[in-house]
Amino acid sequence: MHFQWDWLCLSVLIISLVTAEIENEENRDTDVEVEDFDKQSEDNNVDKDESSLEVVYQTPKPTGEVYFTETFDGILARWVLSKTKKEDADDNIAKYDGRWEVEELKENTVPGDRGLVLKSMAKHHAISAMLTKPFVFDNKPLIVQYEVNFQEGIDCGGAYIKLLSRSDDLDLEYFFDKTPYTIMFGPDKCGEDYKLHFIFRHKNPKTGEYDEKHAKRPDVDLKKFYSDKKTHLYTLVLKPDNTFEMLIDQSVVSKGSLLEDMVPPVNPPKEIEDPSDKKPDDWDERPKIPDPNAVKPDDWDEDEPSKVEDLDAVKPEGWLDDEPEYIPDPNAKKPEDWDEEMDGEWEAPQIPNPKCETAPGCGQWVRPMMNNPNYKGKWKPPMIDNPNYQGIWSPRKISNPDYFEDLHPFEMATVSAIGLELWSMTSDIYFDNFIICSEKEVADRWAADGWGLKKLVASANEPGMVSQLVTAAEDHPWLWVLYILTLALPVGLGVLFCWPTKKVDEDIDFKKPDIPKPITKGQLEQEGQELEDDEVELEEEKENEEEIDKDEKRELEETERELMKETNQMGRMDPPSEGEGEGGEDTDEEEENEVEDGSQEEGDKSNKSGSEDEMKEADEGTGSGDGPLKSVRKRRVRKD
């Protein structure tokens, strides 16, 4: 058991060391990231103060072909504020008069990096800009990417963008909710409904009308992206093979096909239900009907109530018939401003009668109600299978006159502008680093120069593990109990299994075996002869245990007395050392040790085997519990 405890203690220590090593490794990783960041900052003429991490921001520049980029670090000459009104809205909120500003982030600021901030709440906002060159959906992918930070969280509002369709009459000053767009993409939230929109307008090749096609909702939980007050990167990748991907922070959260994963589907069904087909009047859809041949039994009484008084009930002893359940509060006082003419006569509020707390009940006792065994209710005929059942009727199918098959929904309307048309109940929504391109590598490098820098600064400014745990416990106090149990468990196990106890040491000392002494050749021969004699006598005693000769008993008693005397004399002369056996065995060892060793080599060879045989035979003799046998052995040793 002590060996197992040692291993358990060792395991606890190893786990502690591994945990500490992991924490040190995380710290080293953080240090490496900060060092890499410092090195990059030095290359970009970054000045670093001793007390805080400060960087000199450089505006990202695209490294490939792009259709639009915006960092909001320069003059916003190409952005246009809408001057129109929203249709179907009250006049006091219909105007797009929401305020926009270009500011730095409130938290985890990167000096010199600015973004477009929605500043107003409960207002309509609309701002747009023309693309550097229109994007035509032919054989190149479309990649749209930008950053969003809900600096004050979000109650109800969106942060999505619209890619406006090219048209001759497109005027950005009149950009509003009905302006034709090709794609709408981005986050949106109201209440507890967290969305990531991807909507495209598809043109019906037969009618020429546009319908909105919505991508299916992502399977991941999006809540944290709206509540952590961090800058997140939103990316839409649309490919010519009609597939799409939506990414948040460069991780895919949803993907699918324009032909299979849009609602409603791009292509309508080939057949539809005939709108002119009507269900016949005699069509019977009832699978079960009441049995027309069933008759109500004569003894069926429908007037029996479902509940009756329990006549066997007895009023409990101590029931207070004269005490009401509620009484006026004796401590209540009429308010000073109480006007009986206006408010009526004042009455103290009712409180439970304190006398009823210890009694079975108060007031007039009434027998409790019980289920009526004679109650059957209203009789109804049993149900049987309907012999005229024809199934559930459905109209016949006909060919869909509006059917078409568009195998290339990727070929959408050309995009010529980008716009933000939003309503929000929360202010300070931050937008930054827009890019529209056709190569994923270009978008990734753009993100590394902008969003990657914000992420690095935010990571460096994050509080430590202890601060995060304390903050979480402030919001959820029950976490303190979990923390205490988590800390107390390893300490308790360590004390329980690793703390040394005196009892264990005493047990080990008590069970410690004696070290055998060397045996000489003469002693070995003497022991062999003795063992042979003991075996013979053991067999005789087993056969005749109840018929021992009186002379032998007397001789045994004399031998025992002699041994007792010798033991006492030896005890007075030289007390026995710890670990030695009884007096007879001590005498035996002293006499045998005086025998000369005839041959040292033979003694050494037979020492081990003789000792083992002697110990085995001694254990057999002791374990048998045979008193006479033990006395005979002592007597023979004495005679020798």
C-alpha cells in the first residue's frame, strides 16, 4: 500500500510539473510573438516604450489586382452620404440622417489606424462608394472581405454590406433600401437571433424579374462574434463553379452550392400542383369512424360526478375550527395620507394566522374529495376502421409553366458600387479595410497587414488567466465554488496520500525479517539429523496424539524446566538482543556456534540450501501449533 502511495505522490508531482511547464511554454510562445512583433515593428520604424506596446501603423497596400480597397486612413472623397428617405417609414425616422465618423478603435487601439464608425442609434444610415472598376461575373472568383467591431456590443442592428448592381441611373446620393443590389453579405442581429447573411438576387430568365436567394444558416454558434468587442474579419468567397464559402477570422463557418443550398432554390420544380384541381365532395379522409352498430349499455350512468366526498375521512385532531386562516396584520398602520372619502374605509392587510402554523388546519373542516369509482363520463361509441377511407387528398401534378433551368447562377449582375445601408439600436459600430478582389492570396496578405495587426495588439493587451477567472466569477458567482474545489482537491489528495504516518513506519519495522547467520558444516549435519528425528517423531505423534506415555510427559516437563532455568540464567548474564527467538533457540545457536568448521568450501556451498531447509522446517513446525513436537526438539538440542 505504501508503495502505491509513493507512486500516486510521484504522479501528482509529475502532473504539477507538466502543468507548470505548459504555462511556461505558453508564456514563452507569447514572448516569441511579442518579440516577432517587436522585430516587425523595428523594420517599420516602430518606437517601443518600456511600459506599453506601441506601434507605428502603416496603411495596408494591395499586392495584386483589386476592384476596390478602403482603409479609411486618407480623404473620404469617394464616399457619398445618402440624401433620400426610406420608403414605408414614419417621417421622423424615414430620412437617412444617421451620423458617420472616421475614428480609431476605443480599445486595443493601433495608433494611426482609423475606421468608419456608425455613431447614431435608432436612425437610418446610408453611405456608398463606386468601385475602382466594375466586377463582371465571368471566369474569376469574387472575394469580398472587411472588418467589423461592435465596440458597444449590439442589441438590434446589422453590419452587412451591399454590392450594388451596375445601372445607368445609379445615383449614390439616392442610395436607399430599394436600390438594386447583386449581393448582400455580413453580420446581423436582433434579440437572440444571430445571423450571417449571404443573399444574392437572381434574375428569372423567363420573366426577367429578380428574386432573393438566401444561403442556409451556419451551423456554428455566432454569439461570441457579437459580444466580445473584438475586431473580426468577414470574408465571402464565390467561385465560378457555383460554390461559396463564408469565413470569420479566416475560418470557414458555412459553405455550399448556389444550386443546392439556397432558399428558395434557384431552379423551380418541373411539376407543380394543379391550382384548378379541387377535392371531390364525397372524398373521405377519415381513417377511423365511430362504430354505427354500437349501443350504449343500460347501466351506463352519465350523471355520476367525477369527484365525490371521501366518507371515510376523519377530521384531524387539533383542527382549529374557530380560527380563520388569515387575520389582519396587527402591526399594520393606516397611512397618514389615507383619505377615507376618496380611498374608502382602511383595512389592515391580511397575513397568515400564526396559530395555524402548528395546527393541522384552521376554519371550517370540509371532507376532501376523491375520485368517483362509479364515474364513467359521457358514453361514446368505439372507433373502427373506416371502410370508405380514401387517403389524404392532394391535387394532381402538372408541368410547371414557369420552369427553367439555370446551371450557372454564378453569372450574376455586374457590380459597380459598394454601400452600407443600416439601422441600429446600438452605436459605435466600426468598419475597416474593405477589399474586393479575385485572388484569395491577395485578400490574405491584405488581412495580415490590417486585421492581423489588430489581433496581435488585442492579444498582447488581454488580461492574464487569473484576471479572466476573476472577471468570469464576478458575472457568475457560482464559479467561486468551482475554483475552491479545483484548488482544494489536489491539496487534499496530496495530504491524504503523501503525508508520512507513524503507523506505516512501525508496520514496516515490525515486518522486517531477521538476517540469517552463516551455518557451519557440523551445524548442518546436526540439523539434518535433528530434522530426520523430528519427522519420525512427528509421524508418531500424529498417529497417537491422545496416547502419550506418562514417562515421556514427565521427561518433557523436566526438559522444559531445565530450559527455563538456563534461559533465566542467560538472561541475567547477557540479555537477548532484538530479533532473537525463544530461550531454547538462543541456547541452540550458542552451542552450535562453538562447533568448528571442518571444511570452509563445503560449508559455503551448502550454507544457502541448509538455511532454506532449516527455515522451511521451522516454519512448518511453528505453523502446526503442536506443543509436544516443539518440546521434543528443544530436548534433543539440549542432549546434543
